[in-house]
Amino acid sequence: MHFLDLPVEMLQYIAQFLPVNSIVNLGQTCKHLLDVTNIDSIWQKLCCRDYKVNMIDGWDLTHKEVYTKVLKKCGFLGWKRIALVPYGGLVYVSWGKGEIQVLRYYPADSPEGSLQCNQIYSLQWNSDQHEVEVFCQQCEDGVRPALLAQDGPLYPVIQCAAEDCPKAHSRLVSFLLFNIFYMCFVKDPL
């Protein structure tokens, strides 16, 4: 018996344990294996295995597209430390319905209070342009597109793109957080 003689279910089961690059390479060997590696349930398990994402509601993409165009490009989810002057800060990058949310946590006014939270940015899929877009969530009059600028080698800046924004938001972020935005706009998918 040859490898290609195995039932599709068995090939699919084997593929879900492979690294993503190996799955892509496997799919390039022949049409039969391309069809097997394009089965959405494989990519659903990979999303869960590699990024702990088990639902893609609101994204209007297949699991393979979510993995290759969003998760793989953005790089990480979870707690991250940012370099806000003078004391630093804490950010949580979370997967949501139709968006990735970037939430900033900061201490309460009193020592007895709990951490305060506000959403500062979100990443959303633009179906027309087939890319991830960044939006500023801090404007009082609604969500606006955000700009990404490299202001010197050490301090990447993400700021509201609206010229008439009264707050003129800008945040200095560490390279760790910067990677989310940099990877979404610059790095090629698989």
C-alpha cells in the first residue's frame, strides 16, 4: 500500500499533526494531496493548536484563510508588555468576533482598586482589499483608521489617522506589540 492509497480521512488525520510549512509543502506535491490539505477541518484544528482560536465568527474567511492571512501574519495573542514612558504598561491582545482587540490595562487611582481597561486598537479583515486593517478605538466620535509609523529605530508609533482628532492619540509601543501591526502590513503570507 502506498501513502496516496490511504483514505482521505487518514491523510487528513496525519496532516493535522504536521507543522504548517509541511502541510503547505505536502499540498504542492500533487492534486490529491492539495485537495486533502485544503480541507477546512485541518486548518480549524491548526488554529486551535497553534493560536488557541476555536471560532471564526464574523471574519467571513475560511479557517485556512484565517490561519494564513490573519493569525500567521499577526503573530501572537495574549498578554504583552509595552514601553509607555515613564512606567510601561500592560496590553492584552485578544481574538474576538470579527476583530482582534488590543486592550490596554492600567492601575486604578487607588491601591485598593482593580485594573482599569480600555480598547485602544482593533485589527479587522477588509474583504474588498483582502488585508487586515488597523483601527483606532480611542476617538470619542467613533472608530477611525489608524496609521503606523516608524519614528526612529526604537519607538514605533501607532496613531489615529484623523487629522481633526482632538486627542491626537499616539502610543509608543515595544517591538513586541509593534510586530502585530508590522507583520499585518509588511510580511507576506505563507
